[in-house]
Amino acid sequence: KQEVTQIPAALSVPEGENLVLNCSFTDSAIYNLQWFRQDPGKGLTSLLLIQSSQREQTSGRLNASLDKSSGRSTLYIAASQPGDSATYLCAPANDYKLSFGAGTTVTVRA
Amino acid sequence: DAGVTQSPTHLIKTRGQQVTLRCSPISGHKSVSWYQQVLGQGPQFIFQYYEKEERGRGNFPDRFSARQFPNYSSELNVNALLLGDSALYLCASSLLENIQYFGAGTRLSVL
């Protein structure tokens, strides 16, 4: 069974600071990994998808890395803004399903 | 283009009742998955359907069932509701093993 851990559970930073969100997973037999953003009471918004053969994926201020063999992924958000405040979830995909941790709740202070 | 749509948005039921949640995938997507998200936790996988066949089932009791229709829309049914079934139910569609796109969810409250 895939177990996903995200550290830290919560993070509060001043506007402009770079964010580093960590994700670890126990089963490395994944075919991709997605990072999502979730605003309170809302659905999930896909931010990035990294295929298992990739080491890195970038979209605007977001950059995600993947080390499949060690079961780790990191999401970097550059120059954070108050609008980045949300819960961020990583989800490795294997056996046709996504597995989620509890997420990292980010607060960016203006 | 329309994203994944779920209905209803909110639902209030009492213990022992039955509920049906609906999901319409993005046009062209043949795979639909269902997840349950209890407050404060990450989503938990319930079912995946592809081409109207069940491809996978998570660790949920038989009270949970689903089906997919010829137009690839899907329904999730939960019988004999318990208080612990109160959650946000999320539907996702994808081109099989590719990016999964989620709907806004259905908030179910069981009293």
C-alpha cells in the first residue's frame, strides 16, 4: 500500500519568500506524480505532472523534482504571493490510482 | 471547454438513507475515478472506471458502488449512510494514465 507523507504540515512565510514543499512515498513503482493545489472547501487544481522517467518539471514560478528511487518529490514555488495561500497535495500514481498525503497548508503573509 | 462537472454541490442526508452522486468527465476522457476526502485529510481512492469497466476499487465497504455510462459519465451510490460517510466526494477524469482533472466535488453531510 502506498503511503505518502508531506512535510511540513503547515508553513507561514512573508510575501516574496521562496517555498519548499516536501513529499515522500513508500512505493517507488509509480508511473507519474502530480502536485495539486486545494483551496478551502474546493476541489483539486492540477499544478504539475512529472512522468516517472523525468527528474524535473517547470511551470511558471513552480518547479517540481522527482527522485523515484528514493521515493521523494519536492515542489518549489518562487517569489511567493498571498494568492499562493492554499493546501498543496502530492499524489504518486500507481495501480491506476492516486495516493495522497494530508498536504502542506501554506499561508503567505502580505 | 467544460471541465469535470459534479452534481449536486451539497447534499444533506440522514443515517440509513441512500445517496447518488453524479459526474460528467471532460469531453474525450474515458476514465473516471472517485475519491473521498474527509475534513483535514487527503483524498482516498474509491473506484476507477475505464470504458464502462471497473478497473480498481479502494478499501471501501460494499455499501459503496459505482457505474459508468456509455457517454462516460459516472454515478457513485452509497447505501445505508453512516455519520462517517460525511465528506467531500471528488470525481476525476483522465486519458487513462495521464493528468487527472478533478471536479469541484459534492459535499455530503450525514445527520
